[in-house]
Amino acid sequence: MSSMQDVLLRRVKYPSGASDLLLIHRPSHPSHRHPSSHLCPVQAAASPEKTTAARALLAKNFPASSNKKAVSQRVPKIPTDPFKLAQYRKIELMKMRHRAIPGDPKDGPSSAPLDQRLHVKVAKDGGAEQIFWFRKGLQLIRFLANGDHQILLNDKAIVDQAEDGDTLVVAHIDSTTG
């Protein structure tokens, strides 16, 4: 047991009016900034075996953040009620409009009014989807509509062949098959 000079009693008052008596152990030789200049016993460093064992235990219970599995995005359930389905499609279209980038490099983010834009999802064969907007009078070259795999005609405007929110696939088509 410690001597009385190693123990400190302190009363702590809380804002609620309650108070506690704390018993604080104060060692006779506190740690010093320069232990070599004092006669205090030197603390031994942790052995490499203990350090290795501790790291192995930590790695077992807390895997590194780089080893975490990728979290997949939740696929939203499409409503079956016609009214809710119409609302769902409107919301999805609004989200598309916010994320869309101009499909024509000549267009800037604000070069065409919103009512003159056609927003579509474009997916390269086997690739990820991107959301673009095109001017409604634009004619596309060799685009496929995703649902019925119909080749879009170059002599017709895109607005006559695709609707707002459609997904289009960019594919390389042979001139003999198209």
C-alpha cells in the first residue's frame, strides 16, 4: 500500500450541487522529462514479442480500412402504384438533370435552356452509365435505344427517337450490318 504522501484526497463539486470525494494516487517519483538526470528507475521498453503479439491481436479484431469490402449501392424498389411510379420517374428525371453534362463539347453547362435539352443515360458496351444532355434538335450518329435495340436514324432529330430519361448505349456498328 502507498504511504499517505502518495495519496491525495480532493472534493469535487458538480453544478447540480452534489459533491464527491476523489482518491488520487500520486506516485512519489513522477515521470520526468529527462530521466537520465534523476535517480528514478528506468522503465523497460516493451519486448518485441509482446509488441508483435499485440499487433497481431489488433489486426485480427480490427482489420485495416483497406481490407474492408466494398459496400454496394442500394437498388431502389420501383413502385407498382401508377401514381407513385409517375412521382418516382419525375424525381429520377430531376436527379438526372442535376448530374447531366453536355453531350456536345461545343455546349457549356448553361448554353441551352432546360426546356431545349434532352437528358439521357449513355452506357458504353459493358461499361458504366453516364448522364448527358443534348439539344433537342441534334441528330445522333449510331446510337442504340436500350429497350428495343433500334438504331437511331441520322436524318431524324434525337427528340423524335428518344424520350427524356431514356438510356442509350454507344456501340460500334459495322456499316454492313447497320
